[in-house]
Amino acid sequence: MRNLLILAASLALSACGLTPMYAGGSSAGVAQGLAAVEVPAIQGRGGWLVKNALEARFGVASNGAGQATPQYRLDVRLDDSLEALGVLNDDTISRERRILRARYQLVDLATGSILLDATAGSDAGIDVVSSEYATIAAEQKALENLALDVADRMATQIALTLRAKAPERP
């Protein structure tokens, strides 16, 4: 009975038209497209973190110089802000919110056309404690985590865009 249920579920799943995005590993069209994305320098410490995270997701960091000739360029503008949330009676801040937003465009280098124009963002709450060092460390760690999250969101959207652009395989 259990085997029959598993068989029926697998048949239903294969009939739904879903296909793995990275089927074929590094030789897949999406993986090759991602490896061909050039990420120019992004301003600021947050930009450096986002650029490194994107290159790791695109497969550039694993092979050093990058094996694919750039076909796309990813232009990114970051907005990193820190705002006070919790203000006590003595006008001291007890909680902060760090917000990292990215506006990005994926440009086809051959035609100059913009394939994707989107935004991605994330935010984190930070407790402000009596130790200034601990607060600064928490703000920096929040930036590191936000950069990873924003890069993940961007990489996913770029992969979906490249997948839609790729020609259909028989």
C-alpha cells in the first residue's frame, strides 16, 4: 500500500511540468548563465560582502578567474541604513533596525538590453547594550547576514530570469 502511494505521488509530480533548475549540474544552461555574470565592484563594506556572496553563488569564486566569458553584467546599487527603534525615557536607544536594500539590473553585454530590473532587501533588529563594542559587533554581524540574504534573493531572481531566457530543450 505504501509503495503504491509513493508510486502514485511520483507519477503525479512528474506530470506537473516542474523541472529542476540546475538539472545537469555545472553544464546546465542556468549554471552556465550564472557563471557568465560579471559583478563589478559595489560601493561600501556591504557592497563588498554582497559581491563576494554573489560570486560564490554564481560559481565564480570556486574556479578563481572564472571559466566563462562574461555575457551579462550585474549593476547593483545598495542602500544600507541603521535606524533607532526603541528610545527610552532618558533618550537612549535600546533597539536598532539595520536595513539593506539592493536595486539591481542584469544587462546583456551583447545587446545592451536590460534583462532584469529588480530590488531585493532584508532587515534585522539589533539590541543596543551598554557595551559599545558589543553593539558595533552586532551591527557588523547583522550587515554580514543581510548581505548573504540579499545576495540569495538576487541570485534566485537572476537564475529564474536566465532560465526563462534559455531556449527550450527537446
